[in-house]
Amino acid sequence: MKTSKPKNNIPKFKTENDERAFWATHDSTDFVDWNKARRLVSPNLKPSMKTISLRIPESMLAELKLLANKKDVPYQSLLKIFLSEKIREELKTH
């Protein structure tokens, strides 16, 4: 059985900026034994969202809305799905 090395204690931080600066210069494996970590599912956790303005041809928007209607989903949701799939695909190839 493999034993893990002792871990350092995570310091107390006065501010979130102090904590952010600390983790930018330190490796978490010096403080946490990730072999003992367990997966956590947070079904009610929602990702942060950012509103953007996007200029696309009217014909493309019309086609997107048509596809969304056929799939019975809002067109903005369908656009996010398409973007997510393409981003994942591109990241795999690079």
C-alpha cells in the first residue's frame, strides 16, 4: 500500500485576492492529497453567465431559429449547444 507524504496546511486568507495570489504561485498537491479526493456532484450549481452581443447575418439567425423550433428548444440554447460542441471538437484536435 502506497503511503502519501504529509501535506502542508492551507493558510488562512484575509481576502479572496490574497487567496487568488497564493494559488497562482503554489501547487495544490503540496496541500491536498488528490488520491483521497472524491467526486462531488452539485446539481444546483449554475455556471456564471456573461451577456454578449453577437452580429450574425439575418439569414443565419432565421436558420438557427428554424432548427431550434424543429428541436423544440430556444434558439439561444441551441446556439450554446453548437458552440460547446465545436469548442470541444477544436480543443481535441489541438
